[in-house]
Amino acid sequence: MTEVKVGQVVESIAGRDKGFHMIVYGIIDNEYVTVVDGRHRRVENPKKKKLKHLHLTPKVASRFVKNIQTGIVPTNEEVREYLDELVGPDKYLPHNKGVR
């Protein structure tokens, strides 16, 4: 399995959030990570997700990683901006769902 990194952009391939792009917020173990998108999964309440339910992309939010490494918690607005930059504005939402 490919190694996952904090700050990596992932796409959910299973569950209610299928099709959503998110950023890896933390690594729990070799099976689970926590993810955020700044909208539905906010920094204050990250989603625990199995790696097998995620598609890992090669994109990494480098400013997000830098903030985490220096102990700065990114805001939800910043998370949304990082996703906008990496996957396009509102393209991190699934095509068949609008903003909830």
C-alpha cells in the first residue's frame, strides 16, 4: 500500500462522503487516518476514516503541512482554500451533491 502523508489530498470511495475530496489531518495507525474538508468535516471534528475507503492522490497541501509541523492549527477557511487550489473551486464536492 502507498504511504499516506499528513496534508495529502484524498477522495472518499466509500460511505456517505463518497466522492468528496479531503485532506489528511492526522495518521492514527496503518489502517486509519483523520480527514478534514473545512466544510462538512471541520478541523474541530475531523472524520476517522479507513485507508481502504480512500483513494490517495499525489497532491499535498504543503502550507497545511507546514502549519501542522509548526503547531499551528489551520482554519476551516484555509482548508477550503487549499482544496480549491489543489482540486479546483468546489470540485472537492461530489458532482451529484450540492453544498449541504
